Amino acid sequence: MTDAPTDPLALFSVAGKAAIVTGASGAFGAMAAQTLASARARLVLAAGKANELAAIAEACRNRGAEVETIASRPSSAAACEAIVRQAVERFGRVDILVVASGKNDVAKIVDMSPERFLDVMDANVTQSWLMARAAGKQMLAQGEGGKVILMSSARGLLGHPAGYTADCASKSAVDGVTRAPGCAGVTVNAIAPTVFRSPLTAWMFGEDEQARTTRAGFLARVPRGRLGEPEDLAGPLLFLASKASDFYTGHILYADGGYTAG
């Protein structure tokens, strides 16, 4: 039997790796960017909101990272290729891709227009596919493999009665994209959180009556008994971005406190 590694923590190192994070100004993207920065990766951060992108880039530089920014969403094949090209121009390669861009639009199916539904599908599914395609081509050309990490959700597995038809459908499709590519040497996995602390969910962490009631109802289905914190995503991210996950691909990693366990 092969001996266990003498330095197992080295398996989780991403030091010097060139990483792209799209949606870097959002809650998950900002966490991913800062986690990778602290782990000494070199970063290309992409987001549509230039001011917020500049702020997260500065936060990453303060953690010691080399950072390139591009004020762009992965909204077309050309935009995705431009993001990858800028990474190669700055760092010579692409080792890690984190697709944190996306959107939600909550409405009952009878109240949602086809255009709104397709907009969510485009932001969450098509753009993930396009970005994975562009980065995957570069990774394969380098001949040393790479790591693609997509953003799914517990909603990709479980439905929601409060008008999440577009979100549930899009995240289920992201799961399909995660399982399908199968390029030799390039791993494709997804992180699927439930409710995590972010600007959009901050109200659920409050102490007013609505927050307490909503939170209690939700936590009755979460074995861990609490909502998620950004640091709960940092460990899974480093695992999927590093050599530690070389034999793992096509996995949906549920960061949900046991919510999807049934």
C-alpha cells in the first residue's frame, strides 16, 4: 500500500496558482477571492460593478496577492475569452476558475415572464458553461490540468415554494454542467450552499420578529442548527481548488449544514 503523504497540508496549497474569479464583487465571489488571496494565489477578478470590484481587489492586495481586474461579466463567448486572455497575459496561465457570477429572480411561475426566466438561466447556466469552456480550453492547452469550480445551490436539488422556479431550474442545470464536461486533467465541481450570511440574506440573521420566525422555520430542517457563514465555504473552496481534489470531479458539494440530507 502506498504510504500516506508526509506533508498532507501541502495538498491544499494554491500558492502561485493563477486563479480567475468571476462575480468577484458578490458575496461568494468576494469570499472566494479573499480566501485565494490569503492562500497566496495570483488573481484575475472579474465583475460588472467597477467600484465594488476595485474595493475587493484592494482587499485582496492587502492580503498580499497579485491582482488583475477586468470590469466585465461572462455574458458572451467573447467576454469569457477576453477574461481568460487577460489572465494569460498577466500571469502566463490559468490554473483555477471560480464562477461566482449569477442572479436570482423570485416570482411565482404564473407571474414570471419567459424573458425573466431566460435571463436567470442565461446568467446562471449559459455563463457558467461559457466560462468553463473558455478556461478549460486554456487549461488543456497548458497540458497540466486545472480546477473549475461552479456555483450551485441546495435549490438545485430541493425545490422551494416561494417562487424559485427560475433559480431551482438554473441550479439543477448548473449541476448538469458540473457532471458533464469530463476533460482529462481538468476537474469540474460545484459548491452548493444553502442560506449564508451576505448582504442579501442579512435580514435573516436579525432579531426582529420576522427574522426570528423565518429563521426558526428554516433551521428546523438544518441538523447543524444554524445558518451558514462565509468561512464555511472557504474550506470547500480550497479543497476543490487544490491538488487535494485531483481525484474528484463531477461532484456537487453541499455546504448546507445537513439541509439536503433529508
